[in-house]
Amino acid sequence: MNKNTFLYISILALFTMAGCKKDSKVEGPELVDIFGDFQIMEPLKGSASTADFAAGDVIYYHAKLSIRTNWTVEVIGLNSGARKTFTGNDKDFSLNQLAWNGTITFAPFFRKNEPCVARMTFANYPDTLYSDTLTITAVRPTPEVDILIDDFESTIKPYNTFTEGQQAFNGTSVNYQGVSPAEKTRFYVLAGNHGPTASLFLCGMNLTSKISMGTEENYYQFATDNPSKVYFNAFIYGWGDNKAELSIEFQEDDNKDGVYQPAEEGAYTYRIPINWTGWKLVSFSYADTKISTSGGFGNVDRTGKKDLDRIIATQYLLLAQAGTSGNTKVGIDFASFTYNSPFQP
Amino acid sequence: MKAIFTYSILGFLCLPLGVLAQDKKVDFFGSGRFSLNNSNLSGKLIETDTTTARKQMTGYSLFDLGFHIRPNEETEIKAITRVSNDINGFWGAGITFYLRELYLRGLMFKRIRYQVGDLNTKMTPYTLYNPEGELYKNNPLAFNTFTEVINYDKFYGTNSWRQQGATADMGFDFDKLIDHLHVKGLITKNRQTDYFSTPDRLLAGATVEAKAFKQLTLSYNLTSVFDVKQSAMFSDAQFKNKVHSFGASEKIALAGLDLNLLAEFGKSTASYEGVANVPTIPDGSFLDAGFALNNKLNTWQISASYRSVETSFRSMGAQSRRVDYSNLSTEYPYYTNRESQRPVTILEVLTDEAYYNMFLSPGLKNYNPAYENMLPYGKATPNRQGGEVKLGWNTSNKQLLKLGADAAVYNEITGQGTTNLRSFTNIEFYADLGLNELYKGKKKLHVGAYMRNQNTQRSGNEGIDKISLKSTQVKLGVEYEIIPKLEFQVAAILLQASGNEYIAERNGYNEITFYNAFKADLNETLLLGGINYQFSKNNCLKLQFHQMNWDNQLLPNNQYKINRFAVLYNLFF
């Protein structure tokens, strides 16, 4: 038995393998469907030439390609410059997949009686497709946000600002370097200068919930304690220099004594590399935030969890992306919380 | 059957027994390190790149202080604290202080060994195993301290993953049929819940190993990764991944030869429960069988093995990768005026621990085909079948000469996006020569050389499914002892890759959803020169000059050189 044991086991193993289900012959999508000849089978077209978004109209865009490839469709307001973008890689996207209800990705907003055109570009091919012009007869009503953190319209609101070194600007502005606000008349700017080996932190602004709401309450009054159902939203302006990163931080007063103690109480952050030009609407759920990783700055949470009902302040930090140097900046406008889904103006 | 309980002397817990036998109740140990890299960027890149700083200085100093505390003969507590300071952290701003390691271990009932707290977990290459990363084989000795630092900081140990939890093991001796039975169990926490949408994830494992007839070892290993239901109140999703593995090995003494027969086979299951519209993941199986033969003097060795791992085989504990290409390098993380992420080079793989990962991943993470395309997830790489042969020879004085050659041929089992299958060939040669042994010189003069050629082919239509990718690595190292303890070291590593591949994009369920075309016409050269002062076996100072040249002919304007002066002082005590 001794000498033959290994043989028996080997035979058993081979039989086990032979008895196993065999894999199918092809894994994943067909390569020919991605790297075959690229052709436009049907041009880009919208489902209508006018849209009354106030009445709930939805425009469906459609095109048909010979292969799957990465594409971007941008609906551009020809007067306002507003943009709504869609990305995908389908070759025959069904009408339901590219449905536009008048919302924006990049501010400002689309305007009444504005002509719009959809432009389709491809990551790997130089072709560009344009749809016929669409006229917006009525714009989509701007939905209400559930909690407005700040529209940065006030010139006297006591923002708590702080900086490290070569700060250039930290406050609200009507028109900063030729940039108009995304909403109304003012927006907030964080700007600073940094060297290649300097600290990544440039400057920041802290806004307590009490000042934000203008009431005596220390904390935002959310209708739910579920972090996955609460979305933070803001228009973020990028100057396209790929140097800035915005860290949005939510400070939780874990012991509810009315004072945030960074060494003992948790702070949850969401970091956004600013790699675009223009006003982009950024939204994320509170569940997507991560606890601060900075020792003594919110990395210890007394309750050990995210507590929406203890958010005592929101903080906005301008960080430099690693390996960069020089001036960089970011704009913020119309920061808000919404329930269940991101803000979709 | 008369069974006699005994404690086993197998596995990693053999250390505490020795420690427990010591007299002192408390002793101290630790490590200290200082690392400084002063780098300069040059090359064609800087003609067009006006944003990347030309010079960068990075580094840190750290000190680990560890305690072994033995409150009684059967209990030991180990704790290591770390204080580290970045080179750019002035006036304490860059200081971090934390507990690096903490566990308690000991004996219960004088029979059961246990450990709670931090654990180094390892089973077999298909169940729970930390496969080596790219470029790990036969590196010149000039790089060994960098490798030791990465392995120490990331707790890689001997192919183990650092986890937190509890383990226990015990052994039984028998007087009939089975000589010895060893049983081990572990449970560790793999992921922390956020209490809302991300549940806790645990890893449980068990090993049963029986030795019989003095020569035969039979084993069963099980790993089970599962999400804990109701640990996140707004998520019903539950990921489960189980791997069953059966192993056998037998040592046979032939005429003047030692023959070791080895086999392991098993099966995996994976599922996502409580989520709508999830795909059904088929079970996957694997088989690994082979032998190793050497003479009694161990001056030559030959081994061969056959391996088949099905496409659907999933083992979170064995398919997680060390090198994570999505991380940013410590030096020059971005380049070009577009501030693109700088591609990983051999300099980073060998010296930058920022790329090294410590966490088990449920998904198959991306890899760089130019560095490793045949077995990017180690032996447990899915969708592979083939075999390998290894030959080794050395003189009876092992310091004099060692020669070896490895050859491997693998195929895919399932085509990716086509019915045509990839085939892989890999050939390696290495030599270690102690020249001073040859002429009986007193001063060490060692030369090491290694060459690897890896080839991936797939027939098909040009530009659609045809693949031809070749990569070659050459490593050379020379160390010369100038005076006792002081060595002059030079090394060169060359990597050349050319051809095309397709990199699969996978969704959260590991299904391939898209492919990205990958092309390479890459030449990387890393040259090193410096000195090493070896204060003692565990204490050295390295002063080195590195020159890294990265030249991708597909991006000719991005060619660059990094000239780096590196200081590394390392001490373990």
C-alpha cells in the first residue's frame, strides 16, 4: 500500500479533474467586436428637434457603429456653453441608454430657446459625429436641494480660512480671473502657490453647520442617518492645470459637546483630483467618504462610524497633486446635500 | 487506536517554543532605518515637459521598538511600535507614531498552540499564499537590502499575508497506519465594515496534515472567505469564496538519490448573494503534480511539474498580487505636461515599497505583460495549463559555482475574446560564481548572472486577436570585498519587451467586459554602482548611485533618465 499510495492519489486526482466541468471556449466579449474595422453604420441622431424639458421631455440619442469602442457624447448649449456628457463603449447603444432630460454635467445651465448640438468623439479614432440641432423650448426646472450648505453669495459670512505658506486667494469672488460663477453672482475660490517638495496642503476653509444654516443648531438636520442615502453636491471649477486636488471634509462632533476635537473625533473626507476645465457638478454619497488618514486630524472616531447627525462643519482643502509645483486653484459653488440621489439640475 | 497528544514542531509556531523557553520575562528588539534618495531627471522628456521638477529628494527615517513579554512560561506577547519621520516633515510635522504589530501566543493545556492578534497566514499556493512579485528572481546582491526592507515592512515573510485574527494548532501521534496528524485552524478579519453598505469580511482556514509510513504526507486545506451578514445594515450583499485542496507528497530514497513526489488538486466556488442580476460564477478546479530529484550530496537537482488551473478557479487568498500598478511612485509620480501617471519601471519594482500591496483582493488585479505575462498571479493564475522543468547544479563547495536552467511551457485553457489560445514559453538561466573560491583568494569576489526570455504568442488576424509579445531580462551583479566588511558592488538590469497584447478589463464579478490593446517597444536599463558596509549580519550601510533609463519607442519623446544617489542604512537588532 505504501508504494502505491501516491499512484492511487494521482490517478484519483486525474479522474477528479477529468470529471470536472470544462471551461467554455471563449471568455469575455469577442475581440473582433472591439478591434475589427471601425465604421459608422448609422449617424448620431436625436429623437426630436425640440425639447420641452419643463414638461418632462426626454431626448434619446442613437448611433450605430461596427465595433465596440470608447466614445463620448457631449450635448453642448451653443449659447450658454453648458455641457452634458455621456461615455460608453457600446456599438449600438439602445435608445434607453442615452436618454437626456435636460440636466447638466458642466455648468452653466442650458437656456430657454437655446440651440444645442450633440457631438460624439472616439478615444481611438479621429472621427467626430454631430447630431442635428435641438432647440430647448423650455428648460428643466432646477430641482430643490434638501439642505443648502452654501451658495457663497454672502460677502459677510464668517468663513474660517487658513493656509500654509504661499496662499494667493481664499474667499468669495464675483469674477475670479475671468471665471463667472456657476450659480447666481458669487463663488468661493481657494488658490495658492507651492514648490515641488512643499507640503501638499495649500489652503482651506471651514464652514460650521451653525453658520451654514444660520440657526442655533450645531448640526445639520438630516431626515435619515443612512450615509448611502445622503449626497453631497457642489459645482467645482477646474482651471485645467492638473495640479489641484480638492479635499472635502466632514467633521463629526462625536460626543456632541458642540466642539470638534480633531485628535479625538472623526472626520470623513472625499478627495477629488481636479483634472477638468470648467464648472463640473460633483456629487458623492456620504457612504463614499473615507475616514481621515492624518494623525491627530480626525483619524480617530469615538463612535467608530459615520454619524450624519453629528456633522458640525464642512471643510474644503486645496491640495497640490503630488509632483507638481506652481500656482493652482479651485472654485466651489452651490454646495448642498440631497437625499436618495445626486443633485441633477 | 492509541493516540498520544503532542505538540507539533511544524510551521511558524516553532519560534515561540524556543522563545518561551528563554528565561528573561521581557526582552527588546527592533530595527532602525534611514533612507535618502536624491534624484535628477534628464533625457528627451525634459525638452517638452515643463511641469515636472527636475530634482527630487525623498526619504525617511524610522525606528521600530519591539517587546517580547513573557508573563509566564506558556504565554508570550509581542508588540512593535514604530516612529517614522519623512525627510520633508520639519519640526515634527511628518512624524507618525503607531503600533506596527501586536499579538499574543502561547500554549493551552500544554498541547494546543494559539496566537491571537496579528498573524502571518500561509497555506498552499492555491489556497492562501503570497506569490512573489515581478522581477524577484536572482537579483544582484546590491539590491538585497531594498528587498529585505519591502518584505519586512509589508510582512511578506515567506509568502505569507498579514492578517488579524486567531489561529490554533495541535498534533497527534499514532502507532498504527498514521504516524502523525497535525490540525490547524485560523480565522481572520479581512475587511472592516462601515456599518452601512460594506460588510465585514472574514477569512477562515483549516489544514489537516497526516504523515504515514514515514515517507507519505497527505493534506487537506480549506480557505473560506465570506462577508458577514447584517454587519452592514443597508447591504444584503454577501461574497463567498471557498477553496478545497488535497495534497500528497512522498519521499522515496532510490539508489543514491532522493525522490520527492508532489501533488495537489482541488476546487473553488465563488458566489455573490443578496445582489440582483449577479452572474453565476462556475466552480473552478486545479491540478498540480510533479517530482523533485536530487543526489545525496545535493550537487544536482532536477524537478518537473504539470499544472492545470481552470479559467473559473477563484482563490482570493492565492490570487492577490503584491505589486499594485495603480499606485503612484514615491519619486516623480507624474510626468509630461499632461501630468500623466509615470509608468512603473524596474527601479520602482525593486526599491519603492509604495507599489507593494498588503491586502487580499477579490478581483484579479491588472499587471504589466512586459514584466510578467505567463503567471501574473503565481501558480494559481487561472486559465493556464502546462509544465515546467528545472535543472540545478553546483560544486560540492556551494560558494564556488551554481548553475541552473528553468523552462516552462503553458497554454490558455479558454480563449479570451477568441477561440485561439495564447501559448507562453519561459526560459531562464542563472549562474553564481565565487571567483575568490577559484583562486583561493581571501577577499570575496562574487559574480551573479541571470537571463530570462518570455514569449507569448496567439495566432489570429493581425490587429484583432493575433498576439506576439517577447520580453527579455538580463541581470548581472559583481561584489568585491575591498577590506573586511566593505564591498564594492556593481549591477546591471536590462529589460527589453516588444510586441502586442490585450489587457482585459474586468467588472466587480471578475468578468471580462472589454479589452485594451497593449503595445510595447520598451528598453529599460538600470545600472548601479556603490559600496556596502556590513557592520554585522543585520546591519549595513549602502551608498549607491542608480541610473535608470526608460525608453519606450512608442513614446519616443518621453524617454528619460533618473540619476539617483541613494543612502540606505538598515539595522535589525
